Amino acid sequence: MKKQLILLLALTLIASLLVAETVEEKLQKFGQENAKGFIQPFVNSFGNNLNSGFYNTAKVLKPLRFQFSLNLTASTIPSSDKTFMVQNPFLNDPFNPYIETEIETATIFGKDGGEFTSNYPGFAPFAMPGGLDLKMMPFAVPQVSVGLPLGNEILVRYFPKMEINEDIGEFTFYGLGLKHSISQYIPFFPVDVAVQGVMQKMEVGDIIKIDAVAANAEISKSILIFTLYGGLGFEKTNFVAEYSFEQSVFDPNDPANPSTTTIPVKLELESDNTMKTTIGLRLSPFPFVKIYGDYNIANYNSLNAGLAIGF
């Protein structure tokens, strides 16, 4: 039961509908250049989600105090990121049976894939894969924070290494962050101020590798059971996918029966998100229990909500 629960959480972390099998399967329909346009929105939204929910107050935990929290984040998908212009993959083929140089087709978040039409009667059109038709990208991740001496706080996000299945391989995820109080150096300062840095790493077999770093400047003010918090953040997410692309090779003497050649691809992308503004509200309705929610403004806006239990 424990293994099944961890696996369920791991798959939720990857995102409820964008599991690695789906991403890998669709990527294998593209060569390297076309794959960039198809998968870039996923890198943007996933990176945005991954770098959310690090804090719900700027106040640093006292030494040996700890807090467990579960963050739920959803990034909205702009309509402009649901389609892109895909290049005819056979332009360099001496026998290119398709008319268009490029067409509009779905990204990973779009709906219907476009089709290249043939200039040969009865020759089937070349269909690009459709997307997942999503309006937002969901994400969930647990984390533990522990207070340290000298106004410091450590944050840990972690899942043990686990095999998803034989085809994909092992899933690994961990994150580590450090938060430091700035307001401790200013006597009688009316608000809490802190800075924080976080790094995260995810691997899905030998297919997908994601590295993320974030730095935040945070501020908060507590009144009774309410805490208003916010901050400015810098973030960077790198995405690497390695897979094989099967390229069709047409024979002008027998165009209906193309041969295939396997081309290895290493796709390296960086999230478009760099800066983020966060504003949120936390409630403490019961001792040791916190409920919070915040809105994040970036290239991909997102909502984050969570429940925290601390002692």
C-alpha cells in the first residue's frame, strides 16, 4: 500500500494528465526542431508549477520546529500557446510528396493536429499528433520545512526512486531550499522579510530530465489568524528529453510504401518564465493548522493553494 501511495503521488507530481508516457509518445512523432514548438508550452507551465508554493509566510520557523505542507498548483494555458507553425518534415527529402512548407498544428496543450496535403491523387495526408486540449496544467507536491539556528529554515521536497514501468524506467524527484530571515537584523521591524533559494531535480527514466532553480524575496504581515504574504521571484527551468524519431523516406518509384530511418534526438529547452510576483493569504483557524492560497503573476499565471501542519 505504501508503494502504491508513493507511486500515485509521483504521478500526480508529474501532472494528472501529462504523464511521461503521453509526452514521450507524442514527442516521438516529431524531429528536433518541430518538437521544440510542440513541447515548449509544457516546459513553461511545468516549470512555473514546479517553482510555486515554496512559502506561505516570510517568517522563519524557530529552530527544530517543522511544518509539513501539500501544495496544489494550476497554471493557466494562454490560447496563443495551444498552436504553433510546424515545418514540413520532408523538405530535405528529394521526393517530398506534400505541398505545404508549414502548417498550423496543436501544441501539447492544443486539440487537433494539422495535416499536410499531398500533391499525388490518392496519397494519404500526413497528420500531426493532436494535443491534450487543456485549459490549465495541474500539479501537486508535498514538502517539509524545518527551522534551523541563526534565522534559517530548510525546505525539502522528495520522492524515493521508483520504477514506473519497464518501458519508462525509474522516477526520481527531490528539491532542497534554504530560507534566511532579513527582518531579524532590523529591531522592531513591523513586517517579516526573508530571502530564499531552491533547487529541484526530476528524472523520468532516460527519457526526461528537468532541473529548476528559484530565488525569492518574501514579505508578510500577520494580524490575528490572518497572514498576508507576497514576494518577487526569479526562476529558471531546464528540460532535456532524449528519444528516437522515426523519419519516413519516400521512394519516387513506390511512394505509397516509404521506408523508415531512426534518428536519435536530444531536445534541450529552457522555460520562458524568469520573473514571478506572488500575493497570498494564509489563515490559522486551529493550532498547528494553516490554510493558504496565492496568485502568481508570470508568463503563465497560476493559482496555488495548500494545507500545512506544523509543530
